[in-house]
Amino acid sequence: MLQAYPTKKGTGVEIYGTRDDLEILYETVHKIANTLDEYNKFQKAQFQLLMNFAYEIRKGYEGSRLVNDEPAEDETKIRFYGFQLVWTDILIFISTLRHNAGYLKTNKLDQSNIYMLEYVTEKALFAYDAEGANIIRNFIGQRIDITNPLSFVIYQALQIKYVTSPVGKKRFRNIPNLLITHFSEWLPEYKALVFSLEISAKKHNCEITDLEFKDFPEIKW
């Protein structure tokens, strides 16, 4: 069974499971990602989002991220593997999973994996700050327009915006506003972001969807 906890500074979530738990979650995420065409401009961003998520899960069960040994009833220890994600990232990943799961034939195991991921993420939100979580929970699996062809670039810009904001519950409680202003096409904040991306794409002689941020700030978990 998956477990999730807020990180020490409230920047994101730590998700743990046995190696089998994470491998099964990886299979579900990869399965859904593979239904998307990375060369289709309307699906490319969603494919990239899910592949990024799958990468972190794989690194987790390989033992390259977090490892925690917990005592069992027979005085032995059970090893749990995990990984960390920024709050905005996990919310975007879950929305991408939930949206695409509605368009293909998933089995009960796939659905249980998605529900469990949503469940432990919500618990971790409340473990950090119930006041903020009461609103943020409404963005679990919904209200984020991940069908936007620019969603992969937006996800990167949003992560940078979030992790460079002052640490604390004020930042956490601002997550709904950040998600809305970064994904709502009619808002001036969104238009300003796209305008800056257009300038960058022109400078590098490429499409906006080909842009990727390189200098990510160090994340203080």
C-alpha cells in the first residue's frame, strides 16, 4: 500500500511503497502514457508529463531516491522505497492520469492505483496544513487543463515559480491561485507567461512546445 507524507519544509510530498507497490504504479502510469502519441501536438505535453512521472517512480523503486526501513511485527524490517515531488507537480500528474484514464480501457488494478495515489496525496496535503488542503483537494484529478498543448512547459514554469517562493504555509495556500493563473487561458497572468515563452521560442528558433527549462533552482524539500 502506498504511503505519502509532506516534506519537511512543505515543498511537496514523499511517496513510499514496497518495490512491488511502486512497480505496479509505474506499470499503470507507463501504460496510460503509451496510449498517447508524442508526435501529436495535442498529446505530446501529456505524454511528456506522464513519462516524467514514470521516471521518478522508476528511480524510486530502483532505490535511487528515498529508502526507509520500518520494523515489522516479527522484529525484522520492511524496506520501503520512495521519491519526492513538488506539490504542483503531483497535482498535474494526477490530473493527467485521471483525464486519460477516462479514454481507455483500464482494469481494476489501474483504477485502484490511481485512487490510491489520489487518496494518499490528499492525506499528505491535510497532514501539512488542513486549511490549505481544504481548497487544494479540489484540484486532485480535476480543474487543471492538462489538455493545453503548452501544459508541459507550463508545468516547468510553475514548478520554478513555486519552489522559488518563500517557504511556508502561505506558499502552500497559494497553490490554487498558481494553478488557476498558469492554466486559465483568459487570465492576464497566463497571457503574460505565453508571451514570454513566445519570445524565448523565437530567440531559439523553435516552437513553444519544444522549449525546456534547464536551470532549475535547487529544491529545498
